[in-house]
Amino acid sequence: MGRARGALATYDFHRPLNGTTISTPKEAGENPGRIGPASARLLVAALAVVLVGCTGEEPDTAAPPVQRFARQLADAGGDRVIVFVSDDGREYEATAGSRRSAPDERFRIGSVTKTFTAAIVLQLVEEGLLRLDDTVERHLPGVVPSGTEITIRQLLAHRSGLANITDFPAWLDQVSRSPTTRPVDTLRYAASQPMAFAPGAEWGYSNTNYIALGLVIEKVTGETYRQQLEKRILEPLELDDTELPQARRVEGLDDAGENPDLPWAAGALVSTTRDIARFFSALLSGDVVSESSLATMKERTVIDPGTGFASGRGIFSKDVSCGRAWGHDGGILDYTTLVRATEDGERIAVVSVHGGALTGEPPNESALLCPPAASP
């Protein structure tokens, strides 16, 4: 995750560090080439300053070093920092920064939203309302010129070739304050741009894929993405502090606001560390989608041999000292978020950083996610 960047980007819902694509001739990703890491640039940069060298700080207890992490993230420039770890029913949390947050404070989670969206899509597949090999054209006729060649499976895995909407900041700036801007307008604009590659031929992270998936959810259910999110995820799991905002400004958030219909199903959710941890725990333990669907989400489509990060479908993974970690990262406005969970969802680390322009080397996530004895 080497390359860092400076100030936070308004529309960087989440993207790889270098924005490259790779050729992956097989959907399962056999013999994958090198890709950009699956972490949001700024969260990686922020955490890098903190996590390296922190392993084993509390050798006499299984408690993760949340206070030290939070304090060092604040020292590195984060003005509001929340570090939370859930470990099989035990919770550890810390806050820090010049504008210190409450542990239960809400924040924008950026592209962690994509894992919620992917879970809804897989539920619809289980119910027979959708098939992974359905084309975009079948459900959104006339919206995407190459829609007959792009499948739902490719959208989930970032293999569609659709241009990434966050690569067009001038357009986003122009329409961000428009009350008439709709997600379908975003998709149409991105789809009108040159394809990054032929559908299925390569891998390239694109927020546009999950805008398209949100629209597919609406088309096959006859309800809004927000209604499906609430009905299928938020209400059953009692994620009372998680929402898809309906207004630009959200009470309690420290930012200039965002038109929720721009990041939408790709990055608009607002949540808390506890809600995110509860969702990932339920997802990885099989309480959100079936075992088969979870396996589909976890299928590694590409792997970066340099960092070990692997892209699945709505979720990313990396091997750490105590096993394989699953999660997603996000960045939007001045908020960056990292989620890492163990294979069974028993131990989950959630970090939120607001503000800061930080650089550094790759983080050692084992220090938060793994018991000290398991950390190198």
C-alpha cells in the first residue's frame, strides 16, 4: 500500500492506490497479476503512521492497543479519531483528537457502503429475483451502451470496465448541488465515457459499478435502494445509527455536506463503529446471506502479490498474523474508514479518522485484529 497522498478528496468513495487495472482471464482469478491495493488511499496513509511498530504493546492482556492507536492517529493529524474493536462480545474503544469524538458518534463510511449493497444483491440472487450472469441491459435497458456485455457478477467484482465516476471531479462538482441529480444520471454519464477495458477482461476499481447495482436493486424489487437497505439489513440487525441520508447535511457530522444521490449505493452511508462491527459480524457468521452467497462474495478475483490484498465481490481480504482478515475501506469528504474482521467475524476492528493529510508506510493490521501472542 506504499503510495500516499495529501489532502482528502471530496469524492474518493474508495479507490486503489495506483488506479491500475490487471488482466485476469479467469473469473476466479487464477495466476492474477499485480493490482492497486484494495484500501482507500487516505485511510491507509493515516493508519500507516500509527500501526507500524505497535504490535505487542500490551503483552499481558488480550486487549488490543486501541488507546495508543487513537492517540497516535491524532498526533499524526486526525482531528477526530475513533478506534473500536469487538472481540467475541468484549468491546474496546478509544477516541482522540483536537475535536474529540464520542465513541458512538456517527461518521460517513464511504465505500464500506459497497459491502451492504453487495449483500442485498446476493440476497436477491438467493430469492431468484436476480442472477449473477444477468446482463445490465436486462434490468436497465438502454442505460449503459455496453450493457449487453456486462453482467451483475462483473459489477460486483469490479470487472465491468465501466469508467470510475470519481475520475470526473469537474462533472461531480457541477452536479453535486443539483436537487434533480439522480443516480441514473451518474450511471449514464460514466457509461458515456470510454470503457477502461472490455467487460470481464481485466480488473479496475470503479464506483460506477455499485451505482449500477443500486439501480438494479430498485428495478427488480420495485422499491428504492433505501427501502431495501432498511428492510433487509438495517432493521433486522437493529443498526439504528446507520442510514442512507436524504439530505446534503447530516446532523452531527463535521463536513460541508454531500448530495447523497451522488455516492449513493457506492458510498453514501453514515454509521457508527458499533453498527459497522455488528453488520460485518452478522455477514461473516452467515446471518445476512447464505453460506453459498458468502463464499461468492469471498471469491478472490485478483490478488496483489506485493501487498497480499485481494478483491472479492463487495469485500476485500488480506492475510494477517492470526489468519485472513476481511473488510472494506472508505473515504469521502474528510472521513476515512477501515474495517477488518477475522474469518468468522468474532473479532472486528473499525477505525474512523476525520481530517488530516498523512503519509507513511503500510499499516500492520495484526496489532488491532489479532491477540498480542499472534502478532509478529
